[in-house]
Amino acid sequence: MFYSISKDKKPQIIKEVQYDLKKLEQFKNIVIITNINLDKIIQTPHLISKSPRHDFYRVILEFFSNDEFKNGIHETAIIEKNSIIGKNVYVGSHCYIGKDVKIGNNTKIFQNTCVYGKTEIGSNSIIKSNTTIGSEGFGFINTGNELFHLPHVGSISIGDNVWIGSNSIVEKSHLDQTIIEDHVKIDDLVQIGHNTTIKQFTQITAGCVIVGRAKIGKNCWISPHSVIDVGCEIGDNCIVGTSSLVRTNFPNNSVIVGSPAKFLRKND
């Protein structure tokens, strides 16, 4: 695999197949990021990296990314007086930050997002537009005369370096905490139910529903449109296939697929 910069100076991924490296010599003013030494193959300048893809995008971020959302609070945002806002935080237009909210340094809250309840968001996190954090959960008791809504008076803990996509919802807990640990990444259109726990480095893709009291271990991958049912627990290093319905517990290192989801193989 290699990466280059095209003639119009825009970053570009060229190819991800086998090819003739000598053809690269026709390009001027390029640098190759590679995991092998090319000295005896071509004359083009190159940098040796343990992770070329990662370092390529670090270059993009440093030299080609135009980040218009540096920091600051938009004039239309509502920030309640008792909230705690860290340094270099960005809060976009028409956001609402409640009185019991704490936001860490360098975190970005994008447009039309509401954060309320007893919610703490760590540093260097991103909450994309139109997301709600701290809402009441969906829980009712049928008294015979009415459907009585169960009050949610708990809190939400969101760690450092967390990403939560647009149009997503994170519900506060009944009594204790809804927990999203450091480095968790959540895509757009995801529902995180009350009292759930999502551990470090787990990625949840678009359209998933994580029902109340579910627990997801470290370094898991939850594929699009999957459902983790109420109270279900998934161990560390698991993969959940697309559109799976998880209705029981699974141990560490499981590959899980289907509706209802079944164990396919170990995630070696």
C-alpha cells in the first residue's frame, strides 16, 4: 500500500493493490510513507513507518485539515451557570449545556446538541450535531390506570477521547451511572440506553441500539444496525455482525452473527 499527493496538492490514496513502484518516479514533489525500505527499488523520497496508514493521516491532519471549529462558545448556545466548562472547549450554535454538566478540556460539542442531567464528559472528546446526552430513559410501569414513567435520577460518565456521532442519544441511568469509557467511538444514529456500560476502545457503528443495562467489553466492534438487548453482556474483543440481535451473554473473543445472534467462531 502507498499514498501520494496529486498534482493539485490534494491528499489522495492511490491504490491498495500490487503495482510497479517505478511508476512513482514520474511524480514530482512527493514523499512515500511505507513500512519497507525502497532504496534499492526507486529513487523517490520515502519515510519508513511502522504504521503507514496512521502516519499518512497524521500528515493530513497537520498540514491539510482546515479546522474551523477551534474553540469558543457560540452566542446562541445556552450554558447554565453552574456547569463547568474546561479550557479550549468548542460549543456550537443552538446547543444547551445544563447546570449539572461538566465538560473537560479540548472537547467539542457541535450544533443543536443538548447535554443535561448529571453528566460528565472528559477531555478531547467530540459530540456531533443534533445529539442528546442525559435524556430520560424509556421505562414504564402499568399501574392499571396509567403507564407510570420510572424516574431516571442517575448520572452519565463519558471518558476522554470519546466520539459520539450525530443524531445519537445517551440516556441517564435510573439510580447509578451510564458509563462510556475512554476512547470509545460511537457512530451516527445510535441509541445508548440507561445504565449501560461500554468499555475502552469499543466501536459502535451507525444505527445500533444498545438497550438498557447492557454491558459491552473492551475493544469490541458492533456492526451497523445491531441490537444488544436489555441486560446482555458481551466480553472483550468481540465482533458483532451486521444487523445481529444479541439476546444472551457472550464471552471474550467471540464473533457473533445472526438474529437471534449465535456464536460463529473465536476472534483470534
